[in-house]
Amino acid sequence: MDWAKTLRVDDEKSGVDGVSPPYAGEAVPIVLLWVMLAVAIMVPLVSLGRPELGSPHEARVVVTGHNMAESGDWVVPRFNGSPRLQKPPLPYWTIAAMVELFGPLDERLFRLPSALMGICGVLVTLAVGRLVFDLPTGLVAALIQLFTVKYIIESRLARVDIYLTFWVSVCLLILSILFFSEKRRDWLWVLLGAAIAMGFLAKWVTVFVFVLPVMLYGLWVFPERRPRWRWGLVGVCACAVLGLSWIAILAQRLGWEAVWAGWTREVQDNITSPIHRANHGILYYIPQVFAISFPWSVVIPVGLTLPLWRRLKADRSRLVWFSLWVLVPLVVLSLVSKKKADYLLPALPAMAILGARAWRVVVDEISCESGTRTQSPNRSLGVAQAVVFVVTGILTLLYCFMDNELHRYAAIIVCGVGLMGGGVAAYLFLIKGKGWPAMAALAMGSTVFGYVLFGVFLPLEARTSSAGFARAIAEAVGDSPLVYFQGSDDTLVYHLHRNIPSISKVEQLRGLMAERPETFVLAEGRSLDAAREVAGHVVLHHPKLRDASLPLPGKEQDAFNVYLLSNSSSSGSAKEFASISPTVPEWVNGMNLWIAFGFLAQAMFFGRFLLQWIESERRQECVVPVGFWWLSVVGGVMLFVYAVHRRDPVFIAGQGCGMLIYLRNLYFIYAKRLRGKPGSGEGSTPIQ
């Protein structure tokens, strides 16, 4: 069988050997999809500096990068006074370069590289989807990836996973050009080797788990695209030189024994540790596929089964190519001991493309059925995806009953309404056979949700209280020595701008306190009794360090007690540290929120006249569309609620009586339609 010919079959084929004619009966709103992507792609940059750093992973990357720039040693990464060899240096080099350019970094600056890589990764996915399939598939894949909540979160944090995800995406783009473009470009094998090396310097050999299966499959399917041996050799050399040079220089500085010991600790901790293996079973990643693909938890898992669909025979090899990008890492990572949902993040570009292809199935089939009584079974796929948005929006609104913070309500309501509105609009479009407007509606709902969640809601939150606690520690300790007994918290290293040595044995702590009695000790609740044998006076107590301030079920277990102790009673009495409340703007109060609600209600009520004017201009006669009465009902109810809140009897009577008329008119319209009288399907009533 000519696999190369099969992979290049265009979508114009139909019947059991191919797919339906693309976009039959429905034009692709390319401009609308581009506009949606342009509006949405800035979400990773919104309020990037908030909240304050609270992740230990961020602290390690940022502090190590600062140390590199300040010391001038770009070879040996150091954190908290010791070499940090568990992770490769690319993220540290990036932060160090930022320090050289801008000086000491705050959250907004040290997260900027991650945000830019997140945005560029979305554009790379768009390019891959367009190259392998077509532009609409690429645009939808970019929207899906961008609005995967996990992807946005990682794009807004200075952590390692987004670096690996970006370079894995670059490898996917290069391989797509090598195997699917019309011309041979053997020189790209050199760039592929360089991109793999950058992925290696981002997160060790994990890059090979994602890249090698796809590359080997392409070499098997495309024998005529196999590189000439010279270019292949140069590509391998480029990968080896760029990836291994740092290790060689590091070994020369520290010795092979130190480098090998650091690598061995990393392997034992992540791959063979029985502790991690006991925490998560081998099936851990199967439900995580649904979790990390949220809110696209329907189309992406279904996309993984697309290669099994008989009707997609022409596309099957290309779909298998993307499926390998997801399934092989999922199997391999399931066999290692340490399991985290973040490890599947580099598979998201392939997941997004498969999800976009699944949506194409919905669009093609419901477009072909337009005007018929039949209904595609695949329409239910789109409807299920819309239902996920609606249900999530409802749960978001119900969150108000869990919370008691006034400043959160407006953001929560807008998030919920955005998701619900997008889901409801998508459902209505789908039942009318309009798949592309349905996708635009989902993208619009996701845009509202993303901007409000990451631009308004989370920045107001003290996600962790490490920063405030660090300021209290700095005030109490001053220039005195500080150690952490039987534990560590890397976020405090960042916020205190000092190394905090960790001591594990009571004898060591007793010796240090005897030598330097002014030393302060940090200890967690489980180690408090042992620490108080040496340093008996509690100076500061934090009851919920690194506790999420959001009232989410199960998060209470993430909080733990931390004590600051001294062996001198002159340090003062113990102080209970209260988590810092979020700084709320003065305008966020009950009165202003009600005024905003009133203006929104008035806008809905005015919208009925705007809709009636637009419809009349379109028909060149005075008409009253059905939407006029629906907007009257919605706006009237909102104004009625506002009037009741203001206790204004004039507006209460006016809106209450008007509601009866609006509902009575809707009754007449729909009763006429049910009776099937002529003209009942027009959806508007001309005014004579």
C-alpha cells in the first residue's frame, strides 16, 4: 500500500473511502475565527504579575536564574546555597538573561517568557494543523489549545513544563514540514536536532518520549522522505553537541561523580521511587486526559478515537500520527513512579489538533444534513461539548453559595454567564445545523471566562500567604541567622532574598544554637516539639501556610502550621499570623455592584429597540422580531429585581405590569406557530 499517497489524500473524497465534502452547505467563517484567536491570544498576558509567587517550582527556577546572573556562573545552577542538578539549565538561563536585561525581576517579568512561549506554542499548533489538514482545522486547534485551562495556567507560571511543551511543539512543526510539505527539505533535520536538544535542556530525556515515536512512524510511512545520511548525521551531531556540551562542562567543574549523583537522585525520585508508585496507580493518567483537556473534555478524548472511525479512512494515517504523540507518552509515563498531570502538557498540541478534527466531523455531517429530517449521530458530540460549558457555567454560579467574599461575586457571575452563554448559543447553533458559529460561540464563552478568571478573579486572591508571612519573618528576624528544621519552603527563599539552610537532626540544631544563640528556627507543626527542645519561644505562628484562599473541597489538607522560634524570651510574645486579605479596589462594594447590575439590566432592555431597528433596516419595513419580546422579558425581570432592591414603587409597578404584556405576546407568537398558520415561521411580526 502506498502510505505516502494515502497520507496526502485530500478531503474532497467522499463515501466510505474518505470524508464528506468539506464545509458542505456552510461557509467557513475564517475572518471570525481569526478575530476570536486575536482577541483570545492575549489571555496569558492579562494581569501576569498577580498573584504573588506562591509555587515552590516557580521559586526554584527564579531564584536559581537570579543566582546565575548575580554570580556570573552560568554553568552550575545553585539554589539555597547548593548546586541544583535535578533539572537542566534552559529555564535558569532564560531567567538569568532577563535579569541581565532588566535587573531584578518581579512576577510580571519572570513570567513573561512563559507567557510568550505559551502564545507562540498556540501559533505553532495553528501552523501544524494548517499544514497537515487545512486552515480551519488549524484555527480551531489553536482556539482549543489556548482555552485549555491547564495550558493557560502553565503559560502564566515560570515553571519548567511550558519550556518543554514549547520545544516539543517546535519539533512537531518541523516534522510536519518534513513529512507533509510538497518539497523535500533535508536541511530541516539539523533544525530538528537543535530543537530536540533544547527540549533536552528544558527537561532531560522527556522530550524523546514525545518526539521519537512520531519521528519513527513518519520515517516508516514516508520512506521517500527519509533524510540523506549526511543530513541525518549532521542533525544527530547538532542534537548531541547542543544537548551534551553543558553536561561536559558541568562535569569538568564539579566532577563526574557529582553530576552522576545528581542525575541518579532525579532518576530514583521520578522513575523508580516506591513512595511515588504507591501514591498513584498505573491508570492515573486516563482520567487526567479529561482533567487537563478541560473544558474541551468531550472533543479531545473523542479525537483520540478518530483513527478508528471507518469514515475517516483517508485521514487515518495522519490521525494515527497525532495519536502517537499522545498515547505513547501516556503509556510510558504511566510506568514511571512519579506521576503528575503536568507531565502530559506537551501532548496538548496534538490533543488540540485531534479535537479540532473531531469538530470537523460534526461540522461536515450536520452541514450535509441541513434542510433534511435526518440527524447525524455525531451531532451529539457537539451537543455534549456545549453541555459541558453550560454545566460548568452553572457550577461556577453555584460557587457563590460557597463563598462569602463580596468582591468575588461579580467576577464569578461573569465567568458563569460567559460559559453558560457560550454553551447555550452553541447548542442552538448545532440544532440548526451550524457547526462553525457553534465553535465561535464556545470560543467567545471561553474568552469571557479566561479574561475574567485570570484578569480579575485570581489576581484579587492571596493564592498563598508565603509573601506576607515572609515579610513578617523579615521584620522579626532582621539580620539574624535563620534555619529551617526538618523541612523547607522554597517560596520563603524567594520572598526573603536569602538562603535558608535546612537542618534535619536535633543534635545539629542544638550545636548551631549553642554557637550562635541569636539564630531563629522555622519548624512545621509535625516538628514543633523537637524544635522547642532547643528553641523554646514561639515568635510567630502561621496556621495555614500555602493554603489556597478559595474555599475548594479538599484543599484544607494542603495547609500546614509553620512556627518561627527563638531561644530568647526577648523576642516577644507569640504572634498569630493572619493570611493577608486581597486588596480590593474601593469601588468594589455592594452599592456599585447593584448600580452595575442596573445598567446591565437597562442595556438588555434597550437592546430590544436596537434589535428591532436592525431587523427593520434589513427588511426595509417596520417589524418586531421575536427577540424583541425575549429581550423585553429578560431586561424587564432584571429591572424588576433592581427596582425591588431600591424599593422604588414606581418602577416595581411599571416593570411588573409590563412583564405580563411581554409574556402574553410570546404566548400568541408560539401558539400561532404550533397551529401551523401561514407566516408563523417568520420569527417577526410586521407593523402595519
